[in-house]
Amino acid sequence: MSNAPREKFDNTVVEWVDSRLPIFTMMKNEYGVFPTPRNFNWFWNFGAIAMFMLITMIATGIVLAMHYTADTKLAFDSVERIMRDVNGGWLIRYIHMNGASFFFIAVYIHIFRGMYYGSYKAPRELLWILGVIIFLLMMATAFIGYVLPWGQMSLWGATVITNLFSAIPFVGESIVTLLWGGFSIDNPTLTRFFALHYLLPFVIVGVVLLHIWALHVTGSNNPLGLEPKSKKDTLPFHPYYTSKDFFGIIVFIIFYAIFIFYMPDALGHPDNYIPANPLVTPPHIVPEWYFLPFYAILRAVTFNMNIYMLAGLGLLAVFMVEFIWRHKPKYLNGFLGFLLLVLGSGLAVFGLLADLNQGWEIPMSAANLAPISAKFGGVLAMFGSIGLLVILPWLDNHPIRSARFRPLFRIFMIIFTISVFILGYAGSQAADKVYFMEFNNTMLAQIFTGFYFMFFLIILPLLSRFEKGRELPKSINEAVLSKAQKAGA
Amino acid sequence: MFVRNILSAIIISVAPVSSVLAAGGDTPPIPSQDWSFSGPFGTYDKAALQRGYKIYREVCASCHSMKRVRFRNLEALGYNEDQIKAIAAEYSVEDGPNEDGDMFERAALPSDAFISPFPNDNAAKAANGGAFPPDLSLMTKARANGSNYVHALMTGYKDKLPHGVELSDGQYWNTYFTGNKIAMAPPLMDESISYEDGTIETLDQYAKDISHFLTWAADPYMEERKRTGFKVILFLLIFAGVMYGVKRRIWSNIH
Ligand code: HEM
């Protein structure tokens, strides 16, 4: 995509094509000689691995679609026929089924990498946001795909999730009717889900192409978070990173294959081998593992948001923007800031207590004036938790990218990662499971949901303002050489 | 609206209900058995499969269908083509319509699925006091720890009820069934089925054999899957080793 004059190819056929459509030149520039930081670690393999998984899902999905029947009376049987009567059908299905999980594993590691090494920071904000969009599309695709085999979890998972949309004020009911294609989950729901499940992966392909395009404009980040300054800092993508990516993909496939061949159903739920039955509710409805942290956040909001809480949070937000994020307040002075802080936290805490103690005699009863119900609040929190990823580049505007040179950020990033795992665990357990004394699973989810939001909205802005950070090396090359010397000595 | 209200009611009640069942179900952990099919190199034991099939045919089949298994699949149990034809021919199925437009009965063929005991689900319920005997083709996949569960269920009946428990008509107490009250009478007991191969005729052995058979029925390609997996992973390991060498070679002139 550069304007440099095109170099001729020796092969006449290639040259004939390339002089009319410079596709070979493009491949050479973008994948052959493309200058890539020389210091990638293994975390940089997961983009290529995710790409491999996307192709695997589409290839196996198309074969499944040849044998699948989107009809509530036939869907379950058609999947079992794939398992029993189609040649190699069991293999194709197990590749697709476990592929969804391994796709998410790859993407979660990929996202972690981006956060830990600050890849979302300027000039890569748009590249990052395109990644979050891919993640959202994947979630939609996987959720819809899980409905297709029409087992008990398919039906009841779909029931729980689609019902969430009814909490949206004014338009909620219409959205649910549109999703269902009627007034309950039935055949029209299944047929439209199948159509969408076929469509969305190709939309993902489109967004992935934009993602890669944006990547090739800014170039890759790297574990040091430094921009390459000279030729010494980079290597041509081929053969250095083609060989490294290839090796990484094979190692990843080994883990993937262990699941496909030796524990193909370990990541699924046994209830999905029971045909869907609208009259029998499974005792324990849980989503697929990759949704569990978000499911925990959804269920953590068990209280209404009344006007006191909303007002309090609003004041606190103004404080954060003026005094922390802007570095120098633009509109307010120190005294007003102090007032905002006290008033904001006071109102928020008062509102929460008022909601928990409905008997309180307070002006404008909290129960009457709760613009955001617990259910809608849960939905907002769930989508908000991903929305925060979209604005992450502006929540953290610290000039240093990599956690290697930001000891405090590094510690909080590790705690954050652990708390996402804990949220995942909370999502898998019954809401009122008791751990000790009065402490139950909902409280566990609430504490770590609180931390999740605090990490983005309070800790990151505070750190970007106050964390000093360590001294950066002069260049990538210098850092690599001094490390090699140390290792040699 | 009506449907929506019901659904919201269900959604609201789901969370509490699930924990009540999880906490109040009172089912102890399911004991693990030694299975020839467990582990990465596990295979089915054909003799056990044949004994299990005998139990299914003689006992379970009077209530439970197995619609997803075909007679020709019995080849995996070690039967030859003629034996399978003979087994199938013991059953009759309705076929048709013929050229005159009439339905007719014919002997089952190897390509037919196992014959269901009841014409439809309602008939199955009606004959079982309102409880539906589920299809067994996928049973061991449809329950957590399925193979051990079926064994535990078969051997988990208790005559002596815990204090204060009452059963209504047609209910039995089973240690491992969720909620403990099951509408299936104990289907097996010592010496209720005769084995021709000299295997001991105990409840425990019957339970192992029927569970072995049901595991095969739910997962007929298990042996092929594990065999393929071994080859695939061996190949991948070698390939990974080679690729690692290639990568090292390419990178050897850097730093
Ligand atoms: C972004 C990529 C994709 C993801 C994350 C994904 C995810 C899933 C999931 C979680 C299931 C349920 C698995 C099960 O329990 O059986 C599923 C099933 C299915 N998918 Fe996909 N899928 C993707 C791409 C595709 C594509 C491109 C197609 C077709 C063109 C497709 C066709 C199907 C079909 C027919 C089923 C139902 C059969 C079955 O349940 O095994 N998928 N998908």
C-alpha cells in the first residue's frame, strides 16, 4: 500500500498479473519484507493462532451446515446423524464444537497481551477497537451457534439471554419479539439463528481484514512497548515470524487435538445431549465457559439503581474527569473538587443503603424512583464491562506502554487477570451458594465486579496520572543486545 | 404477554431453584468403576457389550427406546451379518404405504433403528404412571459422569427409607437419582438374567454390563476417535519438533 515504484517479478505469469493487479507486490510488502520488531515473545503468536481458528471454524461449519437441519423437530436428530451416520461427521463436529472454546482461548490470550503491553495506546486505538468488535461478534456467533443443536442448554440458555433484552426501557419488548420471530422461542427463532450463525463469521472475516489493515499502517507493538527507530530494531516478517508463527500454531493444535480426540465433551454441558423441551427447565442453567465472567457480572447487580446512586456516581465521574484524567482541572477549583468527592460518594452510598433497606422513610422513596431496575442494571453492567475495553485507550493515557516499565500497573494488571478468573468461577456456581457464614456467591461476584469496574474507571486513570514508571531503554536493539550480553556473561 | 410473563417468572425463579436442587438433592458422589474403555488407549469389551445388549433387550427395552442405534451398528459388538439379520428379524416394523396405499408390517432389517416399545411419548407416559422413560441412546453423555452414573443408578435402590420420607404410589427411593424419588422400579436384581458365558449373575455385574453397552451406544466411534487421536498427536509432535528446528535455524543469525 505504499507509493514506492513496483519492482518487477522474474516469473512472467506473476509479472503479468502483478502489473495489472499488484497483489503479489502487496503480499510481498505486507507479509514478506514487512518490518516487524525483532523482540516479539510467544504472546505475539496468538493473532496468527486466532486467524487459524477462524478459518478452521468456517471450514468445519460449512461442512456441518451441509448436513444440519434448522427445524426444531429435526435439529437435534440432524446433529446426531452427523455424529453417527455421516462419514467423519463426529470428527468435523468435535473440531467445530471444541474449536469455539479454543478460538476464545486464543483471543483471550491475545487481548491479555494487548492490555499487558499497552498495545491499545496511540497510535493503535482503532486497531484495538476493531479487535473489541471482533470479540463482540465472536460472542454473538458462539451464543447463536450453541442454540443450533437444540438441546436443553441450547433452548434454556437462549431463553435466559434473549430475555435480558426485555429489560431495555421502551424498545426491549420489541427487540425480544424480533429476536424470537414471535412470542416465544420456537422454530422461527431457530431458523433466523441459523441464518445469522452462517452470516456472522463472514462479517468477522471482514472486520479481521480491517484489523490487519490497521495493524499494517501502525506496525506491531512489542514487549518493550517502544516504536522501532531504525532498521536494526526490526526483522522482515518472512522468514522470521512465518517460521515462529507456524511452530506456535502447531503447538496450539496439539492442545486442541487432545480435547478433540480424548475429551471432546469435557467443555460442554451434559444437558445439551437431551433434546430441547420447553416444559422441563434444567436445574442449573449455565452458559459456555467463555461467557462465565460476564454472566457473573450480569448476576452481580441484584439491586436497583435509584436516583441517589445515579446522581452520586455522576458527581464522582465529573470529579474523575476534571481532577484525574485531565491532569489539570479546567473548570473547577480544589474546594469544589473536594465537595464533589464527598457529596458524590455520600449520595452513592446513601442510595445503595436506601435500596437495600426498603423500609427506610426517606424523601422520594427509593423503590419508586429507580430509573434502572436490577435486571436492566445487570445488562448495562455486562455490556458496560466490554464497553470499557472500547474506551480503554482513553482511560489509561500513561505515556509508557509496556507493563515491564510500569511496576504498579503490572501488579494491578495481574490482580485484574486473577479477578476475571474468579468472576468466571462465580459465574459457574449457583447464586446463593454459601462459602462461609453469610458470604455467598452473589457477594463474591459483587466484590469482583466492583473491582473490575474500579480497575478501569479509578485505578487506571489514577495510575496514568501518578505512576512514575521505570527508565526506558534507548531502542529495541539496545535492549535486546544488553539482554543477550547478560545471558552470555 | 402470557408467554412472556411465564418466561420471566421462570427466569426469576431459575437461580434459587438451581441451588435448592443442588443443595437438597442429597446425592452422594458417584463411585467410579474400572472401565476397559477409560483412558487414552481404552477399548470396549465385546463380551460385556453383548451381555449389556442382552440386558437391554430383555429388560430395559420394555420401557425405554433407543432410537438412534441401528441393528447394523451391532457389528461393533462382534456379531456377524447373518446374526444381525436374525436379530433384526425378531422384530417387526410398520412400513408403507405400498402400491395400494396400505401400511403393512414387515420384519425389521439391519438398516432399521431399534424398535421403540411405545408408539409415542404419551403412550410411554401413560404406561408408566405419568413418568416418561427417556430414550437411552445418549444417556451416558446426557448425565454428568454418565457411565458411572448409570451403574450407580442401577445399584442405588434402597428398600429402607430414610426417616420421615414417604413415597407415593409408583415411586422408589434411589440414592443417586436427583431428588431421590424415581418412578422406575428397580429393573435389575441378582440372578434376574441368565448369562451364557459363565459371567457371575449379580446386580453389580449387570449394572456394569448395561452401562458398558449404553456407553458404546452413546459414543460408538470412541475407539476410532482415540486411535486417530494417537496418530494425529504423534504426527503433530514430530512436526512441531521439525518446525522448532527450522525456526531455530532461521533465527540463528540473529543476536
Ligand atoms: C466465528 C466462528 C464460529 C464460532 C465461534 C462458532 C461457534 C459455534 C458453536 C459454539 C456451536 C455449538 C457447538 C455444538 O454444541 O454443537 C456451533 C454450531 C454450529 N455451527 Fe458454528 N461457529 C463459527 C462459525 C461457523 C460457520 C462459518 C458455520 C457455517 C458456515 C457454522 C455452522 C455451524 C453449524 C451448522 C452448527 C450446528 C451443528 C453443531 O451443533 O455441531 N459455524 N458453532
